[in-house]
Amino acid sequence: MLSLLVAVVIAAIVFDYINGFHDAANAIATVVSTGVLPVRTAVICAGILNFFGAMGGTAVAKTIASGFADPAIVTQQVVLAALVGACVWNLITWWFGIPSSSSHALIGALAGAVVAKAGVSAFKWSALVQKVLVPLVVSPTLGFVVAFFTMIAVLWVIYFLKARVAAVNRTSKKLQLFSAALMAFAHGSNDAQKSMGVITLALLSYQQSGHVLPAAIAPKGDAVPTWVVLVCASAIALGTMAGGQKIIKTMGSKIIHIVPVQGFAAEAAGAMVILGASHLGVPVSTTHVINASIMGVGASKRLSAVRWGVAGNIVIAWVLTLPLSALMAFVFMKIFAVVL
């Protein structure tokens, strides 16, 4: 049983690492595409800021650990199936350069694994609606709207100051360094906590099955152990440093042709929405938010500036992530129930 728990922890760390390189584009796509930073420098800086963002709180982790299923129902096989299903979906979307949600992949996979183990009623569907499906609509919408009006406000400031294009570009590139850093910090503050929550769920399940953990690694109540925070923060930071150039290309140039001032507005808007969600303990998709923010700044210029065909393909991936990751985890759970 202990060996299975170790396997779950390792799988969670692998998922966190994949999450890092899959979602690296969330923080740096615009700053790379506008030429402010080279890819290598950008991913290293983003990785460091991901680490510090992940250390900033555990509200989202607590939601994952106990918000969707009773730890007494969730066995180690369930958690492992959820992690493997989410990893497979992330790798598929990464391979095709599709900026899908690692968060929704994990939650969808957890739902599929729980249903495979204990039936439909075992999963807290009301929590899925309140904490996933509602934010699935609200957070990208907020990102789009905040980015749209942020861009409008910036353009008005430029107009009243009668700033020249060259001066605007120079200033915007400096501001992008700040906004990209804020976005990387925000990404760590929300996404790294999902793996923290999964590991904590596995530890709680292990304890509730009658096993005893050493005090140094056992969770106290529903609190996330410090070692879990450090490990997950490190994993997502290292994954981010590995980069994800296919998705960077999609986000940084295929949705709209982005310039520095638009990059600043998109990153600043996206970071504000994500940090607000992290504070409230809501596991939003950082991918959805920053993509919607990029669309928002493009739409502020004119609707035709957004390549809506590419945007539509991204939205399809958003819609498919929950059910397909759930299906994958369901299948893996059935397999693990026989072989483990």
C-alpha cells in the first residue's frame, strides 16, 4: 500500500512538471512573441516566479483535496488513474500545440476515476458546477473584458500624451517585463496548487484507510504539508523552464499578431483575474484566462484582428478537456482495479 502511495506522489510530481512546460506559454507567449525576451531567458524567469507564486498560499489545494470527493472514497488507485489520465491528455494537447487547461484535465480525470471506482453519486457534482463549470465561463469572460478595457484605457493615455510609436514600444516592452512576471507568479499561485491538493488527497486517503504516516510527512487536518508545497513548487518551476514552444507560437502569433502594448494589457488583465481566483480558492484555468485576454486586446482594435478560426479550435479543446480526460481516467481506473 505504501508503494502505491509513493507511485501516486511521483505521478503527481510528473503531472506538475508536465503542467509547467505545457503552460509555460501562459506567462511568456506575449513577451517572447513581441521580442522583449528570448525564449530561454523568458522560461527561466517564468520558472523562478512560478516557484514563488506556488509558495503564496494553499486555498486552491484545499479545494482539490476535499472539495470534489470524500477522501474516504478516493483510494490510491483512483488518484493514480486521475493523474495518468490528466497527463495523457496534457501530452496529447501539447504535442498538437493546443493551449488546453491542465486544471480541467485534472479535475475531469478525478471525476472519471471516482465514478469508475464508486459510481456517479460518489463525485460532488455540485462542486464541479460551482467551482469549475461556472468559473470556466466567468474567468475567461472576465479576462476578455478586463483586457479589452485595459487596452482601451492604455490607448486613451497614449492619445492624450501624444506619444510617438517608437516611444510607446520602448515603454511597453519595459512594462511587459513587469506584466509577464506578474502573470508567471499568478500561474504558480493557482496551477501548482492542484498537484499539492492531489498529493494531500492521497495522504488523507492513506490515513483514513487505517495506515499511519510519519509525523514529518502527514497532513495536519486538511492543511497541505510544507514538503508537498516545496516539491510541487519546484516541479512546476522546472517544468516551466523546459518550455513549451509549440503552444507559445499558437498563443503569441496565431490568435492575433501581438505588439508590446497589447502584450502588456493582456498579461496584466490575465494576472489580475488569476490572482483573484487564487485568493478565493477557485481552481481556474490560467490557459483559458490568458487566451481570452489576448483575444480581448485584439478585439479592442477591431474584431477582425482576432483569428476567430484559431480561437474556435481552442474553445473546442476547452469544451472537450473535461469529458475526454474523465474518459481516459475512467479507463485507467478499470485497468488499475484489476492489475494493482
